[in-house]
Amino acid sequence: MVRQWIEQCAVQRVSLHDGLVLGLDDYNEVVISCPLQLRLPAAGQFPVEVVSIDPMNVSAMERALLDLAGEVCTDAWCGDDGTLYLGFSRGHGIEVAAAAGATAWEVYGKRHGYMACLPGGRVRTVRHDLPDGEDVVVASGTA
């Protein structure tokens, strides 16, 4: 499990341009290009629910579910198989599994570096805020 530098950053904007793009504080960005599982928090009489969304083909009804602006990213990590897990302050969550033939997700940080889940689940990271040699492959899973 590798934790991400985007924890405790607020979501400033959400857009759908070549996937789902979350713009976060401190010049950070998450781009999701493959289908994701969105956890919706309980609301009134409605329990927690998980919905599948293809960020390359989002319907008008699904757009309303992606209203994450103002939430704080409380959890951000990827598993050994390349799956990205994001948790947010109001109970939302996003899970993105690795894809066999596409880059599933990318995390950019102006002050930190770049991380991506390449096809097959291999996670590659380049960190310019860490000493040399620490920007290595952190997951080598196969999707």
C-alpha cells in the first residue's frame, strides 16, 4: 500500500475531459480514464450505495453524483495490484482498478511528481520531492 501526497487536499474542481479530472489544492490533479466505483454516503433514509461509472461516457444523471468540489481527500492510496482508493470528507469514495490495455489513473503534483497505473496494473512513480532512487515501480500487478 502506497499513500499519496494528495491526502488532506481539498477538491477545487471536477471536470470531464478525456476522463474524470479532480483538481485539488496545491497544484495537484487526479485523472481517471477507466471505469470506477463511486461510493455514495448514506443520505436520510437511503443507505450507502456504490455505483459504477465510465468516466469516458458519463450520463447526465451520473454527473450529479460526481459533485465532489469542496470535499477534502482523506484517504489516497494504491494497492499492490494498481487499484487506486480515494476517500473524501463527506463519505464519498472512489475505487479504480487497473486495466489490461490502458492507463487507468494518474496523479500529478507540481511540488511532488507523477504517478500512474500503467496497463496491466504496474504503478510507476516519479517523485521530485524525494531523494534519488525512491521513484521506483511501486506495484507490479497484472490486470
